[in-house]
Amino acid sequence: MKRFMDEDFLLDTETAQRLYHEHAAKMPILDAHSHIHPREIAEDKRYRNLAEAWLADDHAKWRLMRANGVTEKTITGGSTPGRERFQAFAEMMPKAVGNPMYDWAHLELARYFHCHVPLSGKTAEEVWQQAGIALSQPDMTAQGILRSSRVKVLCTCDDPTDDLRWHKAVKQAGCETVVLPTFRADAALTIEDPEWENYMKYDLGQAADVDITTMADVREALRRRLDYFAAQGCRLVDCSVECVRCHEVEEFELDDIVGKYINGKGTPTKLEQERYRGALMLFLGKECSERGWVLEIHYGALRNINTKRYAQLGTAAGFDAISARDSAKGVSMLLDALDRLECLPHVVIYPANPADNAVIASIIGAFAQDGVPGVVQLGSAYWFTNTRYGIEAQLCTLAGLGLLGTSIGTVTDSRSLFSFPRHEYYRRILCNFIGRIVEQGAYPDDEETLAALVEDISFNNAARFFGFENLMEQKGK
């Protein structure tokens, strides 16, 4: 029996251990999708205790605490003392066997707090005290965590109306990590949202100085904001939708949709929503192509399905689920439309539903581009599928239907600066996956080839795919 979370955690063979320790573990981190607020980095935030570091804004932890019967007051109420909140989290942990949160939490305890004690209600005080000592060290600040985690590039998610003042402040602070905004277009895409009209008129319209009444106005407003984001180094556009649809639609029809609903005249039909969103995603894809940017598409989540809790706590509070709506035709039509226009950018597609892994892996193979390896990517296991078995399934599907060696690895998709061990988690599973194939005699035990394969998937492929190589070189000078 292996020791608990030892140095060979998740590494079942000698080949896997060699690949991880000698190659994957040595690679720095490029995190292309994060929900960390740049203000924390700009102000070089210091965290007072584990409750503030772990429980302030992590809906994945909140979901598990709710599943254990913890009261909402203790989870998100705000007035409950941090030590009490942490106790409730610790008491839940022994029941989380097989859940990635159990693994992530203990990796974080080991890497940042030098603590190797299994977390439980009985050990909560010991862990709390040991973490408190670590958090009091001079380098245990936001920028210090980025530095010790060897994060070379971090991309945050930012609304098109954001003035990006905190990104400017990060640059002025001289942070060693390249921190870049991502153009997160969700608010402009969700035309069915009752707040869409106000957002377009008074948020996006004013930020872009455009009076939005037609589809052309929508594009112009977004184009101006894309220019603004570009000045701060942005290289990614992110679209998060429940399902992907792409329709042939005339401009006058789009004008009718925008003009009607921006003036509060009813709620758009499903078809109108799909036509508008598809046209907007097509526009954003074309903009990415022209700018040399990457288009990220996250789809397959049902958001805020508990309407009572949504009314109380708002979005991103842990009341979401997997959608079973089919996006295969929509994704393929969107990629095909961009390809026919000779403006297919680099694209990463993240399905929240694991049943869509094979669907997307098969689609991306139809849109290879001359001289460009892996131009359209099946993103790493995302949200609900970002588990040990979800990661293995994504690797197995990609390897079976495409070229695993062109994969761009993983992202944290987290609101916490302490989540970077998720890259370690992914790399260990990756090395175990490849090591098992080698030890079965299905792939040669050639050190040079295997080293390049693991190091590329862990970091190098992403640096090339997102075009961050020059940025990192400039930062290193």
C-alpha cells in the first residue's frame, strides 16, 4: 500500500514516476483561464487565514459543504467566524473520498503550507495553526504565490465594459507573472437575460461610446472594446453558453432582433436567441482571426437552476449543473462558417458534459489547417468533469480520436490563487496515462521522445498556441 499523498501520488508505474519527476514537474505554469481578480495581484494581497484563502469565493467547496448539511449562514452568510467556517469544511472532508477537492486541498496544504496532515474535524485546529504560520511568512502574498508556483502567464476573465484599471496596476506593480485580461463576452451574448437591455445601452454602449440600436452597432461597440483590451495585452475571447447554435441569418433579421429587445419589447424567442448568439460568436471568431487571438468556447452548463438560491446569492454560488442539449451541429457549423470565410482562429472548446468529449474530438479533426498543428483544441476536462477520472477520460478520448501530443494541457478555472496545484494534478494523471501505455509495450520507451511529449503538453504547446512566447521572453529580460 502506498503512503498517503506521497511523492508518487497517482503515479502507478516507474515510467510514470520518471516522466513526472524528471520532466512534467519541472515545467512552469501557463494558466489561460482563471477567475482570479487582478486586484488581489495588484495589491499583493495577504491572506489572514485558511478561511479567507479557501472559502471566501469557492463555489465548489460550498457545494460540498451544502451536501454535508452545513447551513448557508456558515457557508456564505458573512458573519460566521472564519475558524468556524473552516471547521465545517474540515468535518466534511473525510466524506469526500474520490472527489478532486480532497486531492486538491491536500496538494495545496502540502505545497503552500508545508502541511501533510489529513484534514478532518479532528485535525482542523492543527492544520489551521500550521497554515497560519505559513501565511505569516513575508513571501506569502498574491505575487509571492504566483512566483513560488512558477506561473509565467495568467489570464483572467473580464467583462468587455471593464476599465482594466487593476490590470494596469498589476503592470505598474512590477509583477513577475504576465497577467492578461480575457474578453469574456457572456453579458453581450445572453440576450434572453432581463438585464441585457440595460447592459447594452448603459454599460457596453457607454463604455464604447456607441448608441446601440442595430446589430452593426453591437459589433462596433464590441470592436472598440476589443481594441481597448488589446492595448492591455489581451489575446483571448471567451464565450460561455449553454449550447452552441449557428444559423444562416440576414442582417435585417439581426437588426430586428436587436432593435426590438434593446427597447424592452418582449422576450426573444429561442430561435431569435440562437440567431443572435450565433451571429455574435461568428463575429468574435472573425475578430480573433484578424487579431491573431484565441477563441475559447465553454458550453454545456445549466446555470443558476436553484432560483430561490440565485435570488439570495446571485450567480457563481454553486447552483449549476450539466446540460444535455446537443451542440454538435452548432459547433461544426460555426467552425465551418469561419473556415469558409478563411478566418478560422485558434479555438479551444470546453464541453461541460463528458458525453461530448468524443463529439468535439471528432469535430476538431475535420478543421485541421495547413502548417498549424492543433489549431482547434478539445479543452481539458472542465468544471464538473475536472476529476481524476474525467481527466483520464478526456486524455483517452483525445488520444484515440486525435493527436494527444498537440494538446495544450489544463487550466485552473478557479477563483483562488492557491489552485495552481491543479496543474500538478493534471500532469501526474497525464504521466500516469502515458506511462501505462509505455509499460504495456504500446509505445517505445524512448526518453527523448517521451520527454518532449510530456513537456510540450504540460507547457510548451500552450505557449505556442496562445502566442505567449515573446511575452515571456520580454518579461524575463
